[in-house]
Amino acid sequence: MALSERHPRPALTADCVVFGLDLEAEALKVLLVRRARGPFRGAWALPGGFVAPGECPQAAAARELEEETGLRDVFLEQLYTFGEPGRDPRGWVVSVASLALVRLDAQQPVACSDARAVAWQDAYAPPPLAFDHGRILDTALKRLRGKIRYQPIGFRLLPPKFTLSQLQTLYEVILRRRLDKRNFRKKILSMGILEELDETERRVAHRAARLYRFDPARYEAFCEQGAAFSL
Amino acid sequence: MALSERHPRPALTADCVVFGLDLEAEALKVLLVRRARGPFRGAWALPGGFVAPGECPQAAAARELEEETGLRDVFLEQLYTFGEPGRDPRGWVVSVASLALVRLDAQQPVACSDARAVAWQDAYAPPPLAFDHGRILDTALKRLRGKIRYQPIGFRLLPPKFTLSQLQTLYEVILRRRLDKRNFRKKILSMGILEELDETERRVAHRAARLYRFDPARYEAFCEQGAAFSL
DNA sequence: CCAAAAGTGTTTCACTTACACCCATGA
DNA sequence: TCATGGGTGTAAGTGAAACACTTTTGG
């Protein structure tokens, strides 16, 4: 006990960069809350809050996200820890930022707790953000762009059943460039990690597309053959 | 002020996974200290210590590293933040771990401060480590293996002037597999990021090898052409 | 029948891989 | 002169990129 008691301690927060994909608008969205209190009151910020004792930062991020927006069961991974002096006017506050990917259509976020409002906003052109949250968002965007190419995490932005065109749109929006349709389909199908379903997308004013589902078991088998996901 | 004051605070530490490369032994080394005090007294651990107010975690890692081992001017990047409850018997202690790469031959580490001893040990077969430092080391090894292939950070493990064989040994040791000599040379030279010197390695009982130097300016030019480092 | 997106193969080129011998140097 | 690592080129195969038309469906 003694040793750690002798040292001054920072406040510890967990912030969450939550991305969602708007397929119709072909836009990447980020979930922001309007601060109801404290410094930057009224400004947009990333959802987040103080980590509780006996709680790991990731769990705190998930808890705060649910408290402020109602979003649950969200894929989260640690992004980076921001601890530059002066990043928070309240004093010494260190933030463990996490990256989250959710289906935009699955749950409607609602403002609760410290949030006056919640909204999906353009991740590439966000409003001015509180604290150093702009920098955190930039870091998250870079990480997402890097990671999506060699890890199958993009599926978390899509519904469980999706068309290949939707998957391609996902990559085009995040990588910010057009991809060739035939080559994209060839490559993703050749990995054998998608389950081809006997259903098609309905309610469309043109030919209906076949639906696919990401299959974690096939992905595991794929990896064990020494292969690596890459797009 | 008020808001953050109301919340319990963790102790914040910065730990450092310092890698060095032993070219003769073809071994990857990690710098460990023997703890002089506190929990796990007498056990091997990563260098590190408490972060001071007004100090960013990275800077704290550098400071602690110098205090405990004398190593200065070291390349550091943030690795991961470990905050699982129970990871430190003293209570709630969150650690921001950093990854460091140094030249094994450049500076001799010496035990000072909280360290009873300092030693370079086999990174792939370390002694039992204090706290969750074994897990931190594993995380660092994975990160290093992943990163070295698409970022030119390996050079920091070598002297400024090095032979292509030394560079190849570096990759073989970290990736843990043999590489083809001709293909390796072709690929690294084709990037045009090395400066070919008119000097050769001396004091060898065989043909002397040409020396090269990593050229940051050429690397920048290389990147701006849209190319990407990869090995 | 028209608009809109789905679906489909082939060629070319670049890059990766596999592979073996002679050369220079110091002891 | 011998032991040791330095240095070099080519051929075959694999994967990436470029590219356009027909099909299906609902309105």
C-alpha cells in the first residue's frame, strides 16, 4: 500500500469513439454527445466519463456509453491513452480512449445522464469538440483505416446479413477511394470466410442482391492455414 | 475542478519494454530490473514507475528508464494501457506501457534508483516477472513483430551504419524465420531508403561488407510517392 | 420497356519466390 | 590456401489491376 499512497494521482476517464456506417449516404458517422455540465458545457464531445475503482478502462467506456446513450453490447477495443498536461482544464486528467464499431440501424441512441443530446455526426467533418477530443477522433480514424484492411472488423458496422455491394461500400467509405467491383468480390470470396445465404435483399427497385454472412468459424480455419485477411 | 475531485483516483505508472538486438547471438533482448523494494521485491520487472503530475506518460517512461538504468535518448512509443483490477497488490494502479528500441551496444545500463540490478535478458525466454509484466512483454513482442514489417523502426536497433546482413539478421530474429538473402537485399534496396556508404565493416576474418545508413529524407520521399514500407 | 444495380472472366503486368556459385579478405 | 561470409541474376509462378457487357427486378 504505502508506495502508491505517496504519489499524487490523476483522475482517470474513459472516452469512446463510436463509429457507425450510413450505407444510404455512404458516410461514416461518429456518435457525439452534447455536454450538459462541467467544462465545455454545451459543446459536442465523445461519450465517456470517469473510471470507477475496480473497473478496467474498457469496461468503464462501455458503461459510460450505455449510461449516456443507451447503446449496449458494443464492440470495443483500446485505442490510445491521452495524458498530455493541460488537456483538461480541471487539472490532471488522463483518458483511456477506446474505439467502438456499431450498426447504425440497430439501436437508437438516446440522451441520458450527463448528455444533453446525442447525435450521429459526420466523422470526417465533425463540429468543434471539447477537450482534445478532435485529436482523439483523428487517431481513431487513422486506426480504423489501418486496421480494417488486415482484420475482419468491418463486419461489425453492417447488419448480420449483408450484400457484397454493402461490404464494398463500407471499404470505400473508410478507405476513401473507389474499389473495382469484380476484383473486390473475387478477393473477399476467395478467402472463404463468408457464408453465402439463399436469401436476397428485398424491397429494392432493381435486381435483388444475394445476402452473405460473416462466419467466424471459417475465418478461424482460414487463419490456421497461415493465411491472413487483407483487402 | 469540482467534477474530477469527486472521483476516486488510481495511481498511474509508466512501464517500459525496452528491446535490444544482440547480433552476435542472434537474440532479441529485453531490459529488466531487479526490484529493490515494494511488492515483488527481488523479482525481475520492467523498468518503470509512477507518473508525476504535469507529466505525460511517455515522458514519465523515459524519465524512469533513465533513473533506473541510465539509458537516455531512447525511441519510445505508447504500447497499451493495463488497468485490470487486481494487477497490482497495492491497489488500484493503472499502467501505461511503452515500447522502446535501443542499440544494445551504445549505452551500458547501470542499476540506480529503485533497481537492485539491471540486465539484458532473452526476450523470448524471460525469467518470471513481477505484476502482469509477463503479459505486457507478450503484448510488446506481438506489436514489434507486427510493426517492424510495415514501418522502418527496426533501424533503431542497429548502429547508424550497418551491413545488409545485419539488417537481415534483425528481421530474422524478430520475425523468427529465415529469409532469402538475395530477395531480402533486392527488396530493401529497391525502396531506395538506404544510403550506400563507401565504407566497409572492418576487423572481420573474411570479406568486408559494405555499410549502409537509413536515410529519413529518402524515406519521406518514398512515402510521398504513395509507396509503403513492407518486408 | 426503362432505370438501376447485380453479377460475371480474361488479359496483362508486377511482384514474389526459389535457387547456386564465385569473390574478397584475414588468419 | 583455407575458412568465412559477401555479393550477385534468372526463371517460374502467383496475385493484383484493368476493363464492359448481360441479367434481373420493380416501377
